[in-house]
Amino acid sequence: LLTERKTISLPGCFLQMLFFYYLGTCTLFHMAVMSVDRYVAICHPLHYTAIMNNRFCLQLILSCWAVSFLLMFPPTIMTVQLPFCGPNVMNHFYCDASLLLQLSCTDTGLIEELMFVI
């Protein structure tokens, strides 16, 4: 956006897609961790400091990052390995997985199902 170029390389597109989905998934897991925190605070107020100590909070956040990465990395790698033919032009603001799958020359049914399940 700063350089006003209207093109992005294919590796740059894959990297943008990975970070977009990774950070979005991470946000959802962080919301789940916040709800666990509120549940413990409301249902077990006297045990809250013993349950939600610094070590447990760090484990929850690290598990959010790890699970998000493990969920988003395989579909991205599978998309990277697809052959792309023809004009690789997308008329969109950012690289989306469904748009990249449309540009592929092969069957992408397995990747689409995997992304749907995730």
C-alpha cells in the first residue's frame, strides 16, 4: 500500500495468506482462553490465584500460538505445492486461499475440504 504497486509475488501472497489465517485463528483461541479465565474467576473465585498462575497463563498462550500454527501450516504448504498456470492475476485487495485455489491447474478438492474442516 505504501509503494502503490498493484502486484504481489506468489511467495509474498502465500506469506500474506499464512499470516492472515494464522493471526485470525490465534485471535479465536485467545478469546477461548479469556473465557476460561472468566469461568475460573466466576465459578472458583477463592481458587483463582492458585489455578490461574503465571505459568498456566503462559502455557495457555503458547498453546494458542502452537495450535494455530499447526492448524494453518498444512493447508498453506499444500497450496504452495500446487501448480499455477495462466495469468496469475487476482482483482482483490489481499491474497485469499479460495482465490489462489481458483488459479491452480489441478484438482483442489482435498485442500478445500481440509480448510473447511479446520
